[in-house]
Amino acid sequence: MILNDKTIRRYLKDKIIEIDPLDEVQIQPSSVDLRLGYDFLIYPEDIDILDVKDPYFSNRLIREEATEEGFIIKPKQFVLATTVEYIKLPDFITAFVEGRSSLGRLGLFIENAGWVDAGFEGNITLEFYNANSIPIKIYPGMRICQLVFAKMEEPSEKPYRGKYQGQRGTTASKIFMDKN
């Protein structure tokens, strides 16, 4: 079941779902808008290969802080970013991260692998790809994506407590920590 605005407000008031900071205007009929943070990670062009078993490639990422003047994503560039909001989900709520249609129409693809597991808490790291042939300028604080909440029939047996739990700011891949 997808949560509507009335249920989202009640869950926020009762601290079943936590989003900080949050302004009432961010609550939509069936989602909550999240805003773009200031922190970005960029893969340098001189990396020959991204080896998923190599924990050191993430150390080579270029960290950039955006200003109020905005951040430019070059054509065909892949960039990691973060949300302003820190979220905390209970063990019976999961969420989908959806890019805003208005930005998709400019050629900006926004993801975070699309899913937030029940029990997760932290800032959402977003993956941007500029599919356009011209640069796209975005601004910290702008509404960048939507979080759609779904209530599960019962709490998860094994809620998320993984390697990204509690992340703050833009977080690089930790796939090298996978057991298999």
C-alpha cells in the first residue's frame, strides 16, 4: 500500500517515519519531495577501470561542494550527490526514490538504485546522469526527487542494517565490502 499525504503526515507526527529537516510544502499527495544537498562526488576521467573488488578507487573520487550559484553536470557525465534530508524508516515501511519529471524532461536521470529498504536511515545518495548533449545546471536546496512510501504487510524479518546505514552526505560505492 502506497502512503497518502494524510498518512505520511500522521507517521511523521508520530515519528514512525523521520525526515529532518522537513517543510510542509515538501509533502505531496502520495510522496515527499527531497532537496539537493551541497556535496557531490565525481569519478575522475583518468581512472582506467572501476574494479568492484578494489576498495581504493573510491579514494580517487573528486569531492566538490556546490555554492548557491549551482552545480553543472556535463553532457554524458555521471555524478553522485546527496539529499539535504536525513531519513529514518521503520522496519515495516520501504520507499522508492523517483526523479522529478521536470528534470527528466531536461535529460537528467536521477536514481539511487531506486529503492530504500525498510529499516534504513541516513541521507540518500543519488546518482545523476546527464543524458543531454548540453550541460545542465542544478542548485542546492532545489526539489530534486520524490520519496514514495509503501507499507509492508508485516515488519521485515531482517530490516536494513547494511554498510550504508547512517550515511551522511554523498557516499561512494562500498560494493567491495560485499561477501559474494
